[in-house]
Amino acid sequence: MRSWLILILLAVVWGSSYILMKKALLAFEPMQLAGLRIMISSTFFLPFFLKDLKKIKWENWKYYLIVGLLGSGFPAVLFAFAQTQLNSSLTGILSSLTPLFTLITGIFFFGTAVNRNQIMGVALGLSGAVLLMLLGGEKSSFDLQTLFFTSLVVLACLFYALSSNTVGTNLNTEKSFKISTVAFTFLLPLGISILIAEQVWVPLSNPGGFKGLAYVSVLSLGGTVAASVLFFHLVQVRDAIFASMVSYLIPIVALIWGFLDGETISAIHGLGMFLILIGVFLTRKKSKKL
């Protein structure tokens, strides 16, 4: 029962990230939002980094950097720009592509074995993504703007997948919390540089500036830091398969928030989500390997 409660809480936290980004963008520019998100999360992990400085395996520094940049840094920027034009529900649905891309990148770059169900799942999931990229805009008709900004979300999912496979292949002997600690701390200079270059103190002096900062803080400490801890704990007390079920719940939470915020949700969104989630389900099923 406790594991299910953690799973639901994790889905609510991650599924709420997209509406928090949307609200934060009312006060900040995309790069400012990304810089704040990186800096707040990295600052949280900094004391743990300094505490375990001598225990870090520095020969793995490039893998930590890859995990930091692809698992958090670049996606923070991509999501921030994407949500200037996409509603939070569409972004949340597309984010459920991450498990499919984890399988795809595992096959092509990390030697992961594949079976028939997984191939079918990838095909269905990607077809749902293509449908949303072409017709998932507010007008439910093709336009280049929707295609471009949905592509940013898809690219972020690809980066998440590469980060996950890097952890599983090159950092699999390290504790999960230590990986997060080192990877996020490596991003602290990047976060500070963005904030200085983008003059983040300017919007703070405007009406709604500190309200926007509150949204970013909840996004960073909840959607990044706390969610990571909850996910790792869930993997430890149950298993990775059970924890991965959160992929089915995140888009549902995102859709609920989008509906409550007055976003337009069409049948195309429902169909796209259905195809992606069925695809994710099939990639979890076992069958004879090819």
C-alpha cells in the first residue's frame, strides 16, 4: 500500500511540473526559468557534494557531466522554450515518450536486446507522438510552429533516455543519490552563468516576480529534487518495473491540470496519449527475442 501511495505522489509531483513551468513563464523568460531551475536544484545538492568530495570516483567525471547536461540541463532549457507555445497538457503527454526513447537509444548505442513486443510498442508510441506533433496544436491542424515546439519536447525526452542509459551502463555501481548529487552540482556554474547573462533580477522587481520565483522553487525542489529521491526509494523498496509505471500516470495528471487551467483538450490529444501509453505498455511485455 505504501508503495502505491509513493507511486501516486510521484506521478502528481512530476505531472504537475508542466503547469508550474507554464505559470513561472508568466514572470520569467525561458532562459531565466531554466537558469533558476538548474541553480536551485544544484544548490540543494551542493552540501552533499562537498561532504562526499573525497569519495567521488573522479575517473567517471565525463559520465556525471553527461547525466547532468542530458538529464537536467538541456531539458530544462528545451521545456522552458517549448511551453511558451504549447499547453502543459500536450507537453505532459509527449513526455511519456521517455521510456520508448530509453529502449531505442539502448538498442542503438548501449547494446540492449529487443523483442517483437518492444518493436510494436515503439512503432505505436512514435505514431502517437507524430500525430501530436502534426495535429496537437490549439487548432488541431498542421502548422510548423506546433511541429517545431513539440520537437523540442521530443528532443528533451531523447536526452532523458540517453542520460538513463548512461547511468545504467557506466554508473551502475554508484548509489543513485550520489549520481544526482555530483551530476547536479556540475551544473551549478551553468545555472549561475545563465542567470547573470539573462539578468534574472530584473523580473523579480516586477509585479508577480516573486510569485513566479515561488513556482520555480516548487518546480525545482519538488519536481526535480524530491521526485528523484522518491523515485530512487521506490526502485529500492519494490523494483524498476513497478516504479516505471509512473509513466502511465504523469500524462493523466498533466491533462487534469490543463483542463482545470482552461486549456483546450481535443480528441487528438486523447488518441495520441492512448497510442503512446499502449506503446509503453508493450515495451514492458516479454516475448521471444528476435
